[in-house]
Amino acid sequence: MIAPDAEYRGFYPESMKTKANELDAVVSEIQQYLGFLKTVGCPGVDLGQKSIDIIRSWEKTDPIVAERSVPVSLSAVFDAFLQCRRCGLADTKMASVFGAGAENAQLMFIGFAPEKGDEITGRPYTGKEGALLTRIIEAMGLDRNSVYISHAVKCFLQEGRLPGKWEARACRYYLVRQVQAIKPSVICVLGETAASALLRSHMPFERIRGKFQDFEGILVMPTYDLAHLLAEPSAKRPVWEDMQKIMKKLDSGGNTPRGGTS
């Protein structure tokens, strides 16, 4: 489809303008990614019949692809995750860290990616950041066994770099299904990258930090990530204020506001 000339765009309804802007953004990202693949020596994409058949088979064989009315179990999500081939990390990762905690947790914490040491234990947040998270959870009158902790990207990279946005998008498939299986009343996303991965929000992080957002009818509280707290202790005060808001919602039954509210 050929995009309309700029002089005619004024005749289009606002909803169509928005969709056109979103499409432009997607096309731009695809172009940038293809440019990146070219620079690293990728010769192209195989679109032969064999490759197409493999792609089509993914949905047929995935045990957690089902009707929305069918409950998703956490064990089914985990079994599917063990066979994940959704990005290149399947071949280069040191280890995978799926998540840990109560399967019926009312509160779920989501960071961006495993920290050093998690690849050994297979559990999320077992280092310095994890020790801080444990203290925060206990200060809320809870313990780690009563909440569920996971990451937006569940693989620990060999080279020590942080995962990119494309890897986060690939892994979001399992993150969303984790949330659907656990059905928490409140989710606390730790940091801008984790918030962006779950919410797909283009809002500046400082505009949504400390204000409840909505994800599939679940309250989401974006707050600073744990590494930031270790580097900037002054940020602990606003984070504790965010935790107090979470505690208040949990005590009141977790009524979900629409849009972003404090």
C-alpha cells in the first residue's frame, strides 16, 4: 500500500493517523534491525517452504497456545519455555532463569534480566540486588516465598551484556503467560526496561514511575530498578513510597484503576 501524500493526511480521521504513525514506527524499527543484521554479516532470511512450515508448526506444537477461556498453568508455561527457540539466546545463553515463588502470589516482581550468580542457582535475584529485594519484601510484611519473582528476559548471556529490545520482545511471550498463569493482584516492575517490556509504554519512565498502570486488568507499579538503588541510595525513599502504595492496594483488595493513577 502506498502511503498518502502529506497534503492529504489532513482528511484522515485521527484514529487512522494514529495507526499510520504506529505503522511508520514499526517499519522504521524493521529497517534498523535489517541494517544491523547486514552489518554483522547475515546474508538474508530463508523463506523457503521448509522454513515456512517450521514457523507454522510453532503454534500447533506450543502447549500454551490455546483459547483465551482456557486457564494457563505455570507448569505448562515452564515446559514450553524449556523448548524456547524464539531468539538467538537459545544457542548462546549460559543459563535460563524462569522465575520463583508462590504460584498463587498476589504480588509479582518483574526485573529486566538475571543478575550475576542467578545462572548458577537458576533462581532470580540471588546476588546483591536480590538481597536488597528481600529486605524490601520483608519490610512490606511479606517474605519471598509469598510473592513471585521473574524477569522480562529469562536468559543469562555469556558475554555479560544486557539483552536488547528484540530479545525482550521475543521473551515477552512467556512473561505474559506467566502473568496470566499466576494472576497476581499487583505487579511491581523494577526499572524502565522492565516496565517497557511488559507495558510496551512509550511514556517517559519518570511520568509513570510511582503511578499505577494497567495490564490486562492487573495493577502495575513501575519503580526504580535494584541496581539503581544500590548506586543511588537516595532513590530508596521514593521506592518505599511506591511499595506503600502497593501495600495499600493489596490490603484493599487491589481494585484496578484505568490509565495511570497514584
